[in-house]
Amino acid sequence: MPRRWKPPKEDRTDAEAIRRKKELAEKLAFAVEYGTEEEFVATVKKFKPDVGKEELKAWITRFHDARRETRGL
């Protein structure tokens, strides 16, 4: 029996992975709106476990910018 063609891994869609990413994105949005910086950092680390120090600083800066924007400061 001949092998069937499969798309490259980066082009495949995994329903469970998509669901997890959507759920974590919602948690990030909730943490920005109602959470603290510590909760936001914990969510980012769940979302991207291999996040580096500089990238985490960039995420925190975005968190503070979003909080200022929602508060109208």
C-alpha cells in the first residue's frame, strides 16, 4: 500500500492545540483586564514556557501599556 501525502507539520492543524491557544489567549486578555502583573506573568509562562528574560520584559511592558489604555491614562 503506498504512503499517503501529509502536509508539513507546520501546516497541520491540531484542534486541541488550537483550543489551548485560544483558551490561553482569553486568559491573557482576562489577566490584562482584571488581574495583577503576577497573574499575567504566570499566564504568559503557561502560554510560552520557553520565554526569555528580554521577551518577558516586553510582555510586561505591553501589559502595562494595555492597562494604561483601558484606564484612560
